[in-house]
Amino acid sequence: MDRTDIKTVESLNLTDVAAPFEILTSLPFLRRFAQYILYKDEVLIFGSHVKRECYSYHTIKNQYKIICSYPKNVELHAHCVVKLMNNNPNEINILSFGGSEFSKRHTLKMKYVSVWNDNKEIGIKSEKKNRVNEWIPFTDNKDIPYLIGRNQDDHRGARAVIGGNNNNLLFITYYPEDIDVFDLNTCQFIKHDKLPIENWIRCHCFIIKTENNLSIIKTKKKKHELMFFSQSNGLSIEYDEENNIFQFHKVRVCTSIKSFVFYGYVYINDVILFFGGHDNAEVGATREIHKYSTTQNKWTKSEHILPIALSDYVALLSEDNVYIHILGENDGKKDTGTYMKTRLTEWIQEETEIERQWITEEEEKIKIEEIKIELEKIKDVNIEKWKKKKEIEMIIEYWAHSLFINVGWIQDFNIIILNYILMKYFKTIKILEGHSENVNNVKFSPDGTKIISSSRDMTIRLWDVKLGKEIQILKGHSDKINYAEFSPDGNMIVSCSVDKMIWLWDANSYLIIKKLEERSQDIRSAHFSPDGKTIISCSYDETIRIWDIESGKQIKSLEGHSEVVNDATFSLNGQIIASASYDNTIRIWDTKSGHSDNVLKVQFSPDGNFIISCSWDKTIRIWDLILKKQIKTLLGHSDVIRDVKFFPNSQTIVSCSMDKTIRLWDIKFEIEIQKLEGHSDYITGIDVSPDGNIIASSSNDGTIRLWGLL
């Protein structure tokens, strides 16, 4: 791994990153899931899940006033507020709806007249239709209160836009994957459909493409285009108003925003700007800013970042299209929210060199993703023919590309050859069967000709990699064996067990050399030092112990973890120890991991500069030992990650999980290269051969699989 690829994760001083943002008054009533509308010089805030009050903040006077409160019988939980069409320049009409089968449903409307006017008639209640600045029931043509949504509809976190030839259609997208069209004039749902997406949705991006971004469409159109984004799902949605039909077209979401929702977004000049986002799980909030061109189908990531991470963003474009206002609750660190603004002109400029570099890298990622998808489809196709075909396609594509540029072609060509033709992809080559119960781990010998496995069946087995046959069975432990590996010179084997023992075996005669008694609890792992003179072990007793092989005696006991130590290993020079624990930390003594759950495995990179770890929190994290910082997080597994290993080139990682998959990752691009499936139960351990050409995996299905190059 090259340090030039590192993006450090660290706290930033607001003064260092504020530009091009202006930090404004911290408003005490900004809360998660509050709803906002921009009206002239006012930011209107309409309740949240903890406050019923509605406020107007005057952006010029830097003051706020209360407008009203929601009725006491209304439950607010990520409700939806939409500005309706109105030809009166001195007032706006607002619709609020929300609820689900788990929370009381509401549909209300308000005629808002600025609370900053001196008009004394504001707030005076006369007949119901003339009331201003208060929530009243939304009614149909017969003046009967009407609730938007069926009993089973979940409108928590719904997004809605106004459109149609007469601006009478309310388009609603909501959990789990639904889209509705509601006629505001007739108070009828005229269309319901399912979005062709993979994940359930809440607090997503939903916009309607209109002329000059105005809601009023001057020419009658039979078809209307909407855009939808949520995590890895992107859609261009075409609605045929005349025939009442939806057509859905997939839109690729860039890799750096794929895991996020809860972003603030604005739509202007056929561009959607995404500010921040929150994945509501492993990573939390991001400061990154993205731009998507709806006409060019092109993503860009800004070199600028938000000055602070917010847990729920809202972005609003001023009516004069000069400023973007961004509001949200601080990411769990304060009781008040943050309010900032930025000039629109900052975000419609030509890409910078840094941004163009990101676009180039994103194109490389697209190619990797395309190959990954193709690999999943060609299981029964001749691999060699596919590889040759792919090489020819890429050479032709990049040769064509060279016709439009005068310099850099050779460099581009070298990159493409390196990234795609020489990239390693794998398939199952052998299935090894012999263990009668779960296989707990598997390790290659130093020369790569053999593998060793340990099992719940209380045996250790040695296998010939080339022949795929069992060589020897080692028996002696009185309980399940958690781990076994070869010494660096291949002449010894170390094993550890639930029987609280560490045993040393002769790898040639298969006889027991020594028994090291822990006299404590279940021993989770035992590793040789690089020079083969000591062993490090870790245990359920929360300790790490170092043993001298020649004498068989304990040299040192390391204490510091507060729960089970699941793994401990030496660095390649033997000078550093890294340990992983159920106390959610990695210790290179005093270094915390950042994982949100039990840390299962830790490994040094071949060059000794980095550490990788995996956890119950479904993440793989990469750490820089010199900077002592986390630099990357890899997401993709859907269950606990049991093991993770570097390839010899330090550029690729392989991981295995309780989701029954093995995944290969490109470290530079932080994306998944390939997913390997075949085990019928969760995978307990993996290893990579010394030459990087074979992967071995062990599983609770009782088998070991060898995966070789395509």
C-alpha cells in the first residue's frame, strides 16, 4: 500500500475547512428529522420528533420567531413537508403529512404569511379557509378531512415533490420501496408502484426535473422525469401522465456515496448537489460533497468538505439562486444544531485538478465493478476465452481513447493492463473433506505446498495443496482446536485448544515436541514469532502471553484488555505486537481500534507499515502504524467478518464472513473486486499462499476450499 493513497480520518479545525462555507447562528431548535422550507429571507422549521413548535428564522435579522405548534394529537416522526403551488406572492401554502401503522397518521395544511410583517391581521382566526399561520386539517372537495396514505403505508422518512401538467400531482417515495402519485385536486391516489431497488429507503434524495428548476411548467408535457437516490440505488423515473405509467431506468451511484442516506441535497441547472450523508450504521456521518449531472450522467466529488459532520442534513436553495442553506443536528456531539450557508457559484465551477483525478479513479472503479459483475455471470463459460475477449475489448477501448489525447497514452495503457489484465481473480479448484465437525482455521506452509487445518473434532489435519489430499491427522488435544500454524521454517506446528493447552509438534515426524500449559481458560490463537524462537498466545482470560520455545516457559504476560483477547500477532520484524479483543479495541498497547463491536482478527501488512482488522460490526479497517490512525474502512459484508488477510503485494485484501462469502478488496480504491461463494455454512478462516495465487478457506460446513486463479 502506498501512503500517497491514504485519506486520514481525524478531527478537523473548523477554521481550516470552513471555506467556502459561512457558519451562522447555532439554532437551539434544530433537531433530527426536522422539516424545513425556504421562503424569501426566512428559513421555516416545522417541528421534529422531539418538538412540536414551528419557527421562522430571519436570515438577515439573525432572529427567530415562533409561528405555531402542531396539534397535540399529532405524532411527528420524520414527517414530510411540501410547499404547494400558490400564485399569491405574499403567502405560501404548505402541506404536512406523515405517520405509519406504528405512529398516528396526520395530513395538515397551513397558509403561511410572514410573521415578520407588521400586518395585524396575521393570526386572527376567521372562517377556516382564511386562517393563517396555523395547522388545519387537509380537506377534500367536500371539505371533509382527508389523511394521505393507506393504513399499511409507512411515511416515516418519506420524500415528496409536486409536479404534473397542472401542478396537482404529489409524487411520494417511501419505505420500504414504494412510489405513489396522489392527485391534490381530487384527493385520490391515481398510481402505486414498487421501485426496482435493492435496499429499503428512508430520508433519501427525490427530485423532479423541471424547466429552469421551476415548479410551474409552462408547456404541457405528457411525460415527467424524476430522479431518486438512496445508498447504492439510483433511478431515473419517467412518468407518463396521459397513460398513468412509470418507467424506471437504473442510474449508477458513485462508490464514495453508496452507503449513505440522510444527505442534504439541492437541484439546480440539471445538477444535484449532495452535502454529507449518514449511513446510520458502521461509518456514521461524512463531510464529503458530491455532484451529479443529470444530463451527462456524471459524478464528481468536491475537493472541499463540510466543516462539521451533521447527523441529518437539509440543504435549501434560496429563491434568488444565490445561496445554499445547510442545516442539521450535530452528529451526536451537541444538543444544538448547526446552520451554515454557501454561495451556489462555488459549486458550478469547472472541476479542479484534484476533482478530475477523482473522476479518473472513479472510472477505474467502474471498470473493476463491471468485471466483478461479469465474473458472477460466467460461472459456466470458458474462462480463458472470456479473459482473451476482455483483454481485446480493453485494448481497443483505450486505443480509441488515445485518439482524443496526444499525451499520456502509454501511461494510461500501462495502468489499464496493470489494473485489469493482471488483476487476480479466483474460482474453486478443490474441496477438501475429512473433518467430522466445524473447521476453525486453515494456514499454508511457508513453501505453499501444504495447508494445516484445525477443527472442533479435536484433530489437526495436514493436506497436500497440489493433490488436494490429506497427508496426516494429528490427535491429542482433549477439546476442540481453535488454531494451528506452521513455524516460519516449516519444521514445527503450534496448536491451541479449548483444553487450555498449547502444543508444539514436529512437522516431519508429527510427534509432540512440547506441551505448554496456560492453566487458565480457552486459548483463542497462538502464533510463531518471525524468527521462530517464541510463541504468542491469547486467551479468554483477557491476557496475552509470550513463550520461549526452547525452554517451553512463559517469558511475559501482557495485560490491558478488559475482555476476551481473540487474536495477537507479531509484526514482521518481531518488535511490535498487535492484539484484537472483544473489548472493541486493537492494542499496539494503548491504541484503540474504532470498531463498534468485538474485534476478531488483526494482521500486519507484508511491509510492516499497516494493520488490518475485522469485527462483529461487519467492517474491515486499515490502520497506519506510523500515523497511528485509521485510514480506510471497507464495507460490504452483511454479517460478522471472521478473518482478514493481506495478499503478498499489500494492495489486495481477502476477508471471510458469517454471510458465507469470501471477498477480495482493492485497497487503493476501497472497493470489492470479487465475491466468492460456495461454502454452505459460515466461513471461519482464510489464508493466502506465499505467491498469492491460492486462497484457502475453512468453514462450519466441515470443509476446506482451495480457490485458484481464473
